[in-house]
Amino acid sequence: MSEAIDPINVIYKLRRSMQEQMDTLVQTLANGGIDNMSEYKYIIGKIHAVDSINQELSNLLEPKEPK
């Protein structure tokens, strides 16, 4: 029998995973692991995407104002 998955737990797990990915990307930049400008732009793009998704997940966790 399968258990129901709590959507809030899913969001928290996704945020944790996204933060780990962000940390890895930032470490790559900080340690000089970029060989050329194309790779730099790619990593920066990924950082922006991860940050944007993380912000959207955070917004889902905030209580909504009554309509």
C-alpha cells in the first residue's frame, strides 16, 4: 500500500536539493573551475535558474492572503 506524499515535504526536499546544487555551482566559480567565457555564462545561467526556482518554491510555502 502506498502512502500519500505530503506536498509540503516535497517542496522542502526540493529546496534542500536546489540549495546543494547552488552551493556546488558557487564553489565551482569560487575555485576557478571555469575554463572559458562560454562555460562561465552557462554556470551563471544555471545559478540564476536555480535561484528563480528556489524563490518560487519559497513563495509556495508563504501563507496566502485571503481573497
